[in-house]
Amino acid sequence: MEELLEILCELHPDVDFESCTTLIDDKVLDSFDIVTLVAEIDDKFSVAIPAGELVPENFNSAQAIYALIEKLENE
């Protein structure tokens, strides 16, 4: 989780990613951020996120993103 928080903080240092649960709903993360985030996750975690998983509920919080990473690591 710490590595994910580092990636997110590089994108938006002013956001409290540990408590925010509306990253997509409140437009904290935009489409460019998601593309960057998916690439960084692939690099750091060796996990490819399929297009079908690119839905708001998977990216609305750091916890949701990390849960997605863990799910994909175990597939």
C-alpha cells in the first residue's frame, strides 16, 4: 500500500489519499492521471489492469485501487 500511496502523492501531493474515497466522483483524478497510474502500477507491481477493470469504483480510493491490485496479483 505504501508504494501505491507514493505513486498517488506524486500525481497530486495536496490530496489526502489515505482518507479520500471520492477520487473519481470529485474529479481529483482525471483520465490522464488514470493512464499514468495504470502504467505506474504495471511497473511497480507487475500487474496489468484490463480495460474492464477501469471503472470508477476501482479508482475512487487508494484502498479500492490497492484491492484491485491484490485481486489481479492473485489471478
